Amino acid sequence: MVDLTKGYPDKGYKIIGKPVPLMDSRAKVMGQALYTDDIRLHNPLTIKILRSPHASANILSVDVSEALALKGVKGVLTGADFKNTFGVLTISKDEPALARDVVRYEGEPVAAVAAETAEIAARALDLIKVDYALTDGVFDSRKALKPTEHPLHPELGRKNNLHKKVVQEFGDMAQGFEAADVVVEKRFRFASINHAFTEPHATQVEIDNKGNITVYSATQVPHYLHMAMAEVLEIPEHRIRIIKPHLGGGFGGKSDPFPHEMIAAKFALDLGRNVKLKFSREEVFFSHHGRHQTDLTMKLGFSKDKGITALGLDTLIDGGAYGSFGIVTTYYNGVLLQGPYKVPNFRFHVERLYTNKPMCGAMRGHGGVNPRFASEVLLDMACAETGLDPAETRLKMIHKENTLTTNEYRVTSVGLRNGLTEAIRRTNWHDKHDKLPFGKGIGVACGFFISGSALPIHWNKLPASTVRITIDHDGGVTVFSGATDIGQGSDTMLAQMAAEVLGQPLENVKVISADTRTTPVDLGSYSSRVTFMAGNASRNAAIRMRRLLVQAACELMEMIPPKYDRPEPPEDFFRQGGRKPDFEKGFLGANPDYTDGFIFEDGLIRSEKHNASVTFLEAVEKALEQEGILQVSGTYRAPKMGGKFKGSGAGLSPSYSFTAFIVEVTVDPETGFIKVDKATCAHDCGFPLNPLAVNGQIEGCIHMGLGQALMEEMIYDNGATQNPSFLEYKIPSAFEQPEVDIVPTYSDDSEGPFGAKEAGEGILAPIIPAIANAVYDAVGIRLTQLPMRPDRVVAALEREQKGGAKA
Amino acid sequence: MKILTLTINDVSHSKAVPPTMTLLDFLRDEVGLTGTKNGCDSGECGCCTVMVGGKPMLSCLMLALDAEGHEVTTIEGIAKGNDLHPVQEAMVEKGAIQCGYCTPAMVINGVHLLDNNDSPTDDEVKECISATVCRCTGYNSIERAIHSAAEKMREKQHG
Ligand code: FES
Ligand code: FES
């Protein structure tokens, strides 16, 4: 048995830091876990959606009369049935539930049918007559910049198809490049890619006799869906209950409210019937929301002694037809370059364009993945030109603990240096880099990522996460949280928090999550926020509960209860004064120890000092005497931080994770085929709460990064999706997945729950440039276009042989 | 409509089914065995894999009527009561389950392999899961689980 805790410090925790299988694994492995489409409502209608066959057209008329006349059809909806548009960001609510007057992408929902059976619904779709007048579409972000009389979104009042433009500049770029020993610049291009989660989108809606609805949906963001749905349906939120059943993968692809969710709820309300709906795989690809197609030019100044002296980039991202998370993506394409190294002079210019293609949105590593590729490849080039070792150079450049980045991010814990040092040692980097035979190569790259966004995307003063904990008369602990387990294991993490603090075995802790009726608000699973934010909230709630129990135990033992020198969490957990961090004083953090002179273990609450104890159950009973229920809440809100300039909140996070990859490849120069033989990963996720889950995230990120690096791309022809299936959109199989070596890497984050930071997204970005850099080491070509398909490798090799290595 | 009699997980079911109904729909909608997943309905993802006559089959590509006369085993029929099959146990232990949507199919793949080969090579394990898509795990942990189950099963057999 491999000991997964090896290499990490033993902090004396009983449950935290131990490899525990996710608590729903048993149900899943037996086929008992219910996903949205597995729920069986009473006598539901089936919904099917008519989608536009055109990428760009005006809708002249929609005739649904024949469809409605078909026996078994109970209702038909069109764009005219919805007044309000929606979007995950309050600042770009530009998407209709059903297209009205215009269609903006192939596959856009135009009408929907609810019928007694799926067959009838399908037949009814054929009977709907839509009269389209085709219009000129725009399919390319460069063309979308050109002036036009007919932009996709005239409501913005622009004369082109720009959605969002962000330019930020810090320091003095000219001086920065002046100070450089070498300046490297390249244009990079990236295909759009899809999340390719295995569970297609699905929604079911149950309606009661008072017209209240319960929406079961495969969503990462029940809370945002709740708000958007109330607005679109024009009913109060309390009439809607959103429940997220087991979820078959999200990766950002289920983090928007979706048209089909609005359609299903509307049918249920209009018809007074339960309804169900599920996407085909083709519909998943049509609806997309994947990583933006990107065209970026980056310039990097590098000095042998000082590291990066300047970094500038101009980027176009192709947003497709609607906004989604796009404004955030636009910022992230720039700001996430502020780590893992100091960039003293920094400028980015990113524009997101609307085009007549399926929309792009958030996908694992959101916005940071493509620019990371560019910067890590350029850094590799700079090292090659100056004769420096690319691994040792990176090692020196990684942010120090407790520093402020140029754009005023507060970087606190950094554990990557040890991890990368060990990765260099384990891989025998120095014996291999630049020394392997032609066709074999080794490459390195690093990255960093946010642990949740410090600011909410809907501005409000509520905590970012709230968790409620109850204890029943028999001592059973229940954690209620709006956090959304999407397969990453957040329920297990929440339970670990409570179990550790309350000294209970994990089996005694139940988690009820992602149900807007019974669980307090959490903003959802995106931006790697759950462990840090909901985790802290759960821990804080558990600490409060602990104090109640200690109080009760003291009463029973006739002892004076301990005086806590700090008020209850979370009030004083952060120094809230001022935005400038005081690194000298350090942070009180959300991570105070809860030592109170009592030990919770083996079903007892024991006073260390008096060597007396009561049972946990006795304390629970005592504590129940007053109110009859035992319940507390805990919250998390990020401390105040960030600069005073416009857009300073983007990418601002209470803490950052750091990652390094060393990758070994074999390149076949004949076929252009790249085989990744081994990936060695060092990921600083603070203190790993559950190494089994962290390692799973690392291996999963390697898979997904590998896909983007080598094979995945959405292919469009004038807006028409060419590969909407797993047969044509290839993702790596077990044969492509490399051997993985995970270097135990950690830091002790002062604010993360038990020292933890994110582990779900940041890992993905650096594997891709590490592969590219290894390919350079193997065959001497710089690939600047993703995916690095065999034909591109062969073409680059041919160019290289002809002498002009311009990729 | 035709009457189909099918033994699924040792239980016999008789239902009238349209000739076009897939085995997957039959299992999920007629028999209520929703453990078998529908990730694409067209033979691309492998999530619908069940055992038909002892062989893993994509149930979305098979007509229910074509299964007549064969024993069908779904994920619900793998554990004996509360006792997990070694493959299931190892999947849990090795963290081979994240979202779990591919898991039923992966278990069927693994069980079938180990039924026929008690010491599979790395490539044989990869081969046996390669028709099923997993987007979460990168497959490494699933492979580890199958190897570890094989080991446990060998130990049990040889005392
Ligand atoms: S559902 Fe059968 S292969 Fe995807
Ligand atoms: S565990 Fe999610 S697809 Fe395999």
C-alpha cells in the first residue's frame, strides 16, 4: 500500500489530511446514486427543444399550430413566451431562454415542446415551422472587431461585435524591456475546447398543487440558477426550490443558468405538470460554454539576474453568441499572469468578441490556461537564449511568501519551491534536459491559481459561504451547505471539517448540500472557491458548536467554562482594517486553533486540566435542554484586499495555489505523434485535506490538459459545429494518459481551513506548456498552436529543417 | 409491441416493448435500473456498458429484443447484497470514483476482465477500460483499482 500521507507533516489531526474515499463512493459504485435523469417523478411530460439549423438568421415567423394539434402534445413555447433575458453575471444578462426574432448560433433553442412521451415530443418538433431569413454571420474574432451595422447585440450600442475590452498597465513597459537581456515575442493560437463531462445536461421539475416548483438540475450553481429563474419566470424565489442531485462532472460547463432550465420550469408552471428533459450528447456540444478560442500575441522581457522584466500581451478571445462568464474570462486572460513569478512591468489588452458560434464561458483553469501556455513557452525560449536552466530559473523566480504582486494581489503561503526542487531531483532533470537523444525530451512549466474569488459576482454584503450544523439528540451531526458537490468531493471535505473539530468519526457526520430550501446560501462550485470558502464556513460552524458543547460539558462537570480570548468565529478571524496587508504582523487567519483545554475523542469530552470527562452524548443532551434543537451557523467572507484601481477585484483571492510540472515526452518525427511518457507534478494546495482527493484532481487535470495540448478542438465551419460527438471530439483514453508521479508539496495557509488551498483547477494550466517545452527539448520546434496535432508537428519540423524555424 | 422476457441480475422480467427500444431504455425506463448511465445514446462514451451473456455490451446500441435469451447483468447485480465485488471495493478505496458517472461501466469492464484473466498486464487493464470515457480521474486510479482487485482475488483464490 502506498502511504499517501507520506511527505506531509503530521499535524496530529484524526481526519484532516487522511486519504478518505469520497463519502458517496459506495452509492456510486453500486449504481445507487441518483443523477438528475435517474429521478422518477410522477407521470412527467417530456420536453424536447427545437434548435436553429442556422448560425445567423432573423426569425420571420414561428408557426406552432400543427405541433400543438398533435395528440399528446401539452404545450409549445417560443421566444415570445419569455420577457426577461438572463446570464450568470448581472452585467451581461444577454441570453434569452428561447431565441426571439434572431438566432445567433447554430443549435440555439428556438422552440420547445412538452408532450406525453419523448416520441410525440420529437414528432411535434418536426411540425413546428420556422421561417428564417439568413443573415451574414461573423465567425472569427478578428472580423468581429470590424465595424458593422448589425452587431449580434445591438443593445450594447456598439458599432462592432466587441463584448468586453480590458486594458491594464502596471509599471513602465518601455523601461522593463530596456532592462531585459533578451526579449521574446510570439503569436499563439488556441482552439476552443469542450468540458466533455460524461453526464449530459438534464433537468426535471416537480410542481405541487399550490404552483410551487422543485427543480432538479445538473448544475454547479443552484443559487445563481435560483435567482435567474425567479427573474425569467417572474415569480418570487420562494416558489422555486433548486436541488442538485448527484452530478456527472461539471468543470465549469454547468456553472451558468441555462435556457433549458428556464424552459422546463416554465412548462411545469404553465401546464401544472411534472416535466423532464435531457440533452443528447450533440446538444451538449451545441450548447458548449467551453474554453474560448484565443488568439494572443505575447512579448516577454527577461534578464539573467532579475528574471522577468516586462510582460505584455494583446489577446482576442472568441466568446461566441452570448456573454456567459465572458467578462471574467476577459480579465482572467490578463490578471492570472501575475503569478507564480513577479512581473514588475505588466500590460495586457484583452478583447472578447461576440461571434455566431456557441458561447464560451468558464472551463477548468478559467481564462488562465491559454496565456499561461504562452508565457511559459516564452520563458523557456528566454532561458534557451540566455543559456539558463529553465527549471532552476523558475525555481528562483517563484513568488516569495507574503509578497504583494504588481497588481496588488496578496500572496501569502507559497510551498512550491520545495516541490519543484524535489521534482527536479526525482526526474533527474539535470541529466536529461538538453541531453536526451533526438525524439526524447523533458520540459518544465509552472502556474498559479485563485482559491475562490474574494468578491462575489453579484455584489452583496452577505458572507461568501454559510454553513449550518445541527446535532440530533442521538449525537448525529448534520452539515447543511449550499456548496455543490460536482464529483470533486466537496461534501466529503465539509464533513471532514466538522468531524475533526467535533472529534467525531466521519460516518457520524451527514451532509445535506445544494438544496436551496434547506441549505444556506453558497455561491456555487466555480473559481475553486469551495474548499477555501465553504470549508472555512463548515469549520467555523463546527467551532461554534464545539463551544456550545464545552459549555454544556462544564455545566455537567460543575466546572467554570473556559474563557475564549476571542469572540466566536468568524467575527474576528480577519484583520479587516484597511486593504494593505500587514505581512509583518501576519494574519490572524480563519485558521485559529480551537484549543480550549478540552479533548473530543472516543465519544468523550474530556477536560485536560481536571482529568474529568462526560460523554459527547451527555453534553449534547444538556445542550439541547434550552432550545430543544442544537444548531449553529458558520460563515466565511474574504478579508478586504486589493488595489484601488478599476478592475482591481478581478483575480483577487484570499490565497493562491502554485503548481509545477516536469513532463517527459517522446516525439516521432515521422508521424509527428507526441507521446507523453511521464508527468511529475508538484502542487501546493496548502495542507492537503484529503490526499486521495487531491491526487485525483491532479490526475484528472493531467488528463484534461493533455487533451487540450494534443487533440481536443471544437471545429466550426461558418458557425456550424463539425464534431459534436465523442467520436469526432477526441479526448485522451487510458492509453494516452501518462505515468504520473506526485511530489508531496504543501504550505500552511494561514487563512485556508486547516491550512488548505485550491486543488481543482490551477493544476491544469502548466501541464500544457510543459509538454510543449518538452517537445522543444525533444526535436527543437516551438509549437505555438493548440492542439499540437501530429500534422502541425510534422509541418513545424519541415520548416525547422528548411532553416526558418518560424512556427 | 412485443413481449420481451429477460433475466436481469437473476430476476426475470416480462414486458411489452416496441421493437425499436434499446436495451438501455428498457433497463432504465421499463425495469427502473437507473444505475446504467446514458452519456450519449449513440455508442460513443461507454457509460451504458452492461454485461449481456457474460460480455460487456453498449446497451444504447443494442435493441432490447436482441438481448432475449441472454442473461443481463447491470451494476445493480454486481455486489452480493451489501458485499461489494473486489473491483467495487478497490474502486472506492483507490479514489477511482469522482463524479461517478462512468463508474458503473468501469466496474462492469473490470469485473469482466478479472473474470477471464486473474493477472492482467497494464495494457490489458487499459484496453478493458478504453471503450469507456472518464473525464474526471485520468484513468490512473481506475487502473490501480483493477490491479489491486486482481491481486486481492488472486490472494483469495490461492489461499
Ligand atoms: S450511452 Fe451508450 S455509449 Fe454512450
Ligand atoms: S468519475 Fe467522472 S467520468 Fe469517471
